[in-house]
Amino acid sequence: MDMTEEAITHALASEIFSKLKDAEYGEIPYRGHRVLFEAGKRRENNEPREATVEVVDQEGYRVELYNMEFNN
């Protein structure tokens, strides 16, 4: 992964982490697609430890599915 991809991935992971601190689910729209995410296991302080992230196209079909682990 080059530096640009790494920066984008880190920024998106940070946004997902922030949104999941106060919710179980979330969504980020992006150019005709939606990035949907759901919290998995949580730490003792209720911060998310894991998330499932799904990219969906305009028609609602899954494009990609990821499992994410937050290292805080």
C-alpha cells in the first residue's frame, strides 16, 4: 500500500471509529456508493474494537466486504 492509500485508509478508519463510539451502525455516502459499517466487539470503555464494513453500489449490491480491527 503506498502512502496515499495508507493515508486515505487511516482517515476512513478514524471516521468510522468516531461514528461507532456513539452508535452501533453508520453510513458514509461516496459518489453513488455507500460505505455501511456495524460495530463488533467493544472494549471495556465501550469504544469499538472491531467493525464490519460493507461497500454498496447505487442498486444496493455489495461491492466489497471488510472486517476491520481498531488498534488504539
